[in-house]
Amino acid sequence: MNQTVKLTARNMTTEEYFYGHKACGGCGESLALRLALKVVGPKAYLSLPAGCMSAVSFIYPNMAFKNNAIITPFASAAAVATGVAAGLKSLGKERISLAFAGDGGTADIGIQALSGAIDRGEKFIYICTDNEAYMNTGIQKSGLTPFGASTTTTPAGKVIRGNIKPKKNMFEIVAAHGICYAATASIGYPEDFMAKVQKAKDADGPAYIHVFSPCPTGWGHESDQTIAIAKEVVDNGLWYLAEYENGKFRLNKRADLSVDVRSYLKGQSRFRHLTEADIETIESLRAEKWSQMLEEWS
């Protein structure tokens, strides 16, 4: 589809390239994959490390992808994707090499391979489907788990109330490499996400998208609330929509920082232990982040 055409639910392809998987009901990651593949189409070659999406998609004798796809070592999704891109180039084929990895496989285990892949400048797309913990192996904390979240390795107690550190700034870490294109997104704003996937597809070099992808199982919310939560987190400013291209950052949407974050937090069991002091800390972190973005990116 021509990049000047805005992709919507009405005009995007009705072809399905990701279906029949075994993901949990309301899985945000699986929706992100489904939408992204509708943009890149059947000629994309996929690389997925160990994680929820590889676990629910490659179940012998069935596979949930129409595309060619491979499971990579946990640390190596970006390395494999650039190898695939180089192979496609040498064969004279259209180069759409696409890596999907979760937050742990991106911000922790896979960050070295991702950094090196961007540095090599190979044309490929890397999409981080961020559900803010290692969900596939038991809901352990990752480098992208937010402050205050209770996980199996940061359980909420009387002394330490969940995770004590904020999320890594992966979007800015990637941008610091001088990448061709990078963006943040949320499945709560699917048209924005698809437009960014199209930009990543058209980029003349490495491209990175970090998409907020709620997990009902790990977050403790009803499966029919996934989209509402993914929209609410953008609207209240705890997540943001932005792009980096041509060496500059750009915010795509201004959040309303007067919106109370309590409804978002209390709607998930991972946050229900939070005290008023904890919530004030989260609001302070939100204000600090937005102050920085509005000053430096506007």
C-alpha cells in the first residue's frame, strides 16, 4: 500500500498473516503482530527469540504465520534479522527482514545484539512488543517493568513495594545510535502504530518500534480491557507516542497530565498494593519525563 494512504480498519488488507496461535485471550502482543504483518505483508521474513510469541506460534505440526519465520536464540533476534537481511540482499530479493521481541529479549538479553545490528546499518525492522515483564517464564521483572509493579521477582511487601526502578528509556537508547527511524506506539492507537510500521518499512536502514502491549495474565486485568488500558496509558501520560527521524525527536500526541492515574493503576492487580505515596512517586516520574520531552523535543 502506498505510504501516503492512511491505514485504517476500513482500508487495511483483510488478509491474515498471523492466526491460529495459542496466545492468552486479550493478548496485546499478538494483536501488535497481527497489525504489523498486515502492513509489511507476506514477503517479510520474521525472526523471533524465545518468548510468548514464539511459544504460541511455533507449535508442531502447526505454525501461526503465513510468512517465513524462525525462532532465534534469546539474545540474538537482531543479529539473526540482519543476517536474514544480508542473505535476502545477496539473493536479489525484496528485503523485508522483521524481528519481533518482547521487553526482556530487547532491553535486557537482546540489547547487545540490537545495538550492534543498528550500528551495522543493515536494512531491517525491529519491533519490541512491550508487556513490561518476562511473561512467558513466569512474570519476572525485566528492564522495562515500571516502578511499583509487583512481579514474581519483585513481589510487593511491607518493606519493598514492587519494582523499585522505572523503565529503561529504550526508545532514547536506540535513538542515541543515530538510527534511521525509531518510534513508540501503543495498540490502544492502532492507526498510529500501523502508520509507524509503514514508515519503518519505507526507511532506508534500520528501524525500531516500541509498542505498548498489555498482558491480561501478567497484569491482572480482564481480557476485554486490553485496548482500553493501552489507550488510557497514553492519554494519562504514563506512556507516550513519539518518533525519531532525521536526527530529531517529535511527540505525536500531548497527554493530559491532569488526568488521575489511579484508575489506570488500580485496574490492574500488579498495582493494587500501591499506597498514596507510591502513586505520588509515579505522578512525579510522569511530570519529570514530560517536562524533559516538552523542553527537548518540541
